[in-house]
Amino acid sequence: MRIYLDNHSTTRLDPRVLEAMLPWLTDRYGNAGSATHEMGREARGAVDEAREAAAAAIGATPREIVFTSGATESNNIAILGHAARTPPARRHVVTVATEHNAVLDPVGHLERTGFAVTRLAVEPGTGRVPPAAVAAALRPDTFLVSVMLANNEIGVVQDMPAIAARVHAHGAVLHVDCAQALGRMPVAVDGLGADLASFSAHKFHGPKGAGLLYVRRRERVVRIDPLVHGGGQERGMRSGTLDVPAIVGLATAARLAVGALGTEPARLRALRDRLWRLLREGVAGATLNGPPLDDPAVRLVNNLNVRIPGVDGHSLLATLSADGLALSSGSACSSESPRPSHVLLALGLTEDEARASLRFGLSRFTTEAEIDAAAERIAAGVGRLRGGMTG
């Protein structure tokens, strides 16, 4: 039996999402930009409905939704597009050392073009960013602060309302990478205080290649310049023919994710805690990375990150993969790199400790039987590796 516990990298497409997408992949294939005939108008209507559904899922208005190819593109539009509208007197960005590379890399690009950047350290062990540290980093020329709501490796949830209050008091804009959060916790852009927010459909059982950027158009109106020019789609902020099936799939997935919030987080948390108990019992020395598991306001309910001393992480992952268990040691976007996780290093782990760590991500399709089997396979794999190292 293959067991998939790498749901921070991507999730299985929900069959209900596929069902909603299929008509737009087959018979209803009109271009949403073609208003001169019924098939085009029909596609435009589907996009409009999806925009309303996506906005409702995050507490936004439809005109604040810009459809993209995913959170990486959304992050780039938010950071680089807003920077392009910034006057020369305000060219300072604040972000966090544990951000995803989809934020760190565009911020690095700004730095290479003359912007000043502050990368905040996190609390050792937990990965939390004290709101006071954000406030202390703000300068007269700060125009943008970018902080991830929920980390993709250690699941830490930041106190975004408190951070937002300090950012807005300073007159800066807050960008929030929400890629990991939707469906695992309530996500309301007003409650977070977000001015810009990024999402990826494939993180909550939608299709790959679909995402959205929230751009605030109420009260604190935010303006961005496009990165791609062409047909003027998405009110000129993201040109290109709209991917109607993907947009419909994203909206359906978002609606399902929000609709399950009454029961799914508690189920995921129980399974996650069961996995941790079984690993502690079966693997000597297993240690939790990141914040404690007892508060869903501090850690994602579907996340577990564990370091296992006495084994090489890559060898363990290869062993587990051969046993049919899909796991990772960190972000899927950096899994090809020989360097250890920058997130775990920021927590204070050594390179060896970071390399000996495993990341678990659970989803709505994860079962108790899979959790039990995964724990058993991990214990057996660790036992084989430790035996081989001492024999």
C-alpha cells in the first residue's frame, strides 16, 4: 500500500473538483475573453461565479481577486508589482528568514536592484516571529512587510493580526503568503489584516497551476503594476488567456475546504497527534521540530516535523520511498538542493540535525490505517539503518 504524507508539497485532486472541471475541459471550451458568442459568454460566466466563490472563501470582494498560476506567481506579483509603484523615498522591505523561496527570491531580486531588505530572525525552537520584532524593524522608508501565515515545513502559525496592526500603524503594506492555510484553519483577509495575500489551489485539493492573489480594494487600497503585459485580463494585473477549468477547480476546492472547517481540522489534529505518539514509541530519540502541537493557533493541525538522530535523512527517505511511503525533508521547491532546510537551520538546528528530519503533511484523504502503517514502516526503516551503521 502506497501512503502519501507529503501534503504540504501538493494534495490529491478531490474527485468533486475534477467533476466540476470536466465540462470546461471538454464540451464547454470557449475563451472567457470572447464576448461575441455564447460559448465565450458562458466561459466568462463561469469565471465570474468562481471569482465570487473564491472571494467568499477568504472574506474578500470579487474585484479583489486576481487569478494566477499559483502562490509563486502571486507572491512575485505582490512583491515586485507593488515595489514598482513605490516612490524612491520608500525602498525598504521586511520579511522573515523562514519564508518560502517564492518570497525570499523576489525580495532578493529587489535587493540586487537597490532596495534595502531586513530578514527577521525567528524564535529558536518555535519559529514564531514576535510582532515587536516586526515593529522594531520598520523604518521611515519601509513600504512592504511580507510574512507567511503558516510555514510549509514546521507548520508554525504567525500572529498575523498583531503584526498587521504594527505594519499599518507605520503606513506600510502587509503581504501574507497563505498557501498552506486554507482548509486547515479559518482564513479571512480582514481578520488577518492582509493587504495582499497569495494562495495555491493544489495545496487544498484543487488543480496544479491555479492560484489567486488578493489585492485589497477597500479602505487601504493597494496598487500593483503587472509583471506580464498582453491582453489586459484580470483588470490588467495579470494578462493571459484565462484557464477556465483551473479557475473553476480552484473555486470549487476553496468552497469545499471552507465547508469542511467544522470537522476536518479536529480530525487532522487527532491523526497527527496519533502519528507523533506512535513515532515516539517506536523510534528512540525522535524529537519534535517547531512549535508545540497542543495549540492549533500556533501550529497547523496537519503538520508534523520530526528529527531522528543516528540516521542520514536522505538514506531514510530513500528507504521509506522504497517501502511505498511518500515523505519529504522540507519544501518541494528545494528538495533537489543538497543544502539542509533553511527553515530548520533558522530554528537553531545543526546541519546534521536538519538533514535527519522528516516533514509530514496530512490531508482529508489520510486515514488512521495509513498513519499506523506509516509509523510502523518508519520504525522499521530507522531500525534497519541504525543496525547497518553499528554492524
